[in-house]
Amino acid sequence: MKRLSIVIIAAAAALSSAACNKTSMSPNSNTNGGPTTASATPDAFAASRATFEKNCKECHGPNGTGGPVKLADGTKLKVPSLREGHALRHPDSDFVKQIEKGGDGMPAFKDKLTPQQIKDMISFVRHEFQGGMTPPSEPMMKNMNMK
């Protein structure tokens, strides 16, 4: 009986040791003994971030705060913030219209950006500068395709 107990204990210890070794060797484990690194999370807004940097940052600022801007040609603009005020109260369709047609000192981007790039830029602005807020709903008349 004592011998059987020793065999069972030895078998349990062997299984336990094997189980520990098996769980510690994940497919991502580092077998070289060096420090492990976390895999990078892809930036879903990388393309829009680059588009903003190229086309929007000069006027809207790196943080979307807007404000008084003097362009290279000497033009002075008061650029609205993308973080507060009107930008929070406009539905996406208003952003599309403003980006495509421009106005109030903003150039038109209809011929410079694809419809998908414009849609992605609006998502980027909502996420990056407006804390991921849900845009206001479209006005009833637009939803009904009435003018």
C-alpha cells in the first residue's frame, strides 16, 4: 500500500511538471530566455492620420483645436475646432459637404480625396478629437430624401 502511494505521488508530480512545462511554452513563448515583447496593435486610423497630417494639420492644428491661423500666402483665418462647438453638433453629412466643397477659407477636397478617404477622415475626427462620440442624427428631411 505504501509503495502504491509513492507511485501515485510520483506520477502526479510528473504529470504536474509536464502540465506546467506545456502551458509555459505557448506558441509565442521566447525560447531564447531573452525579454519578450508585446505584438503591436495596428493603427486603424494610420491612413487617415497621414491624410490629416498632409491636408488638415496646417489649419486645424495637430490636436484639432483650430484657432487663428496665418497661411504661407498671408491669409488669416479663424479655423473652427474639431473638438468642440459646431463640430460636435453636425451630422456626418455636414462634414462630407464641408470637406468636399470647402468654404469659409477651407479649400475643397472633392478632387483630392476619395469618398472613402473622406468617410475615413470623419471617423478619424470623431475618434481622435471627439472621444469616439456618436454623431448627431441626420435631419428628418435628409433621411426622407426630401429637400
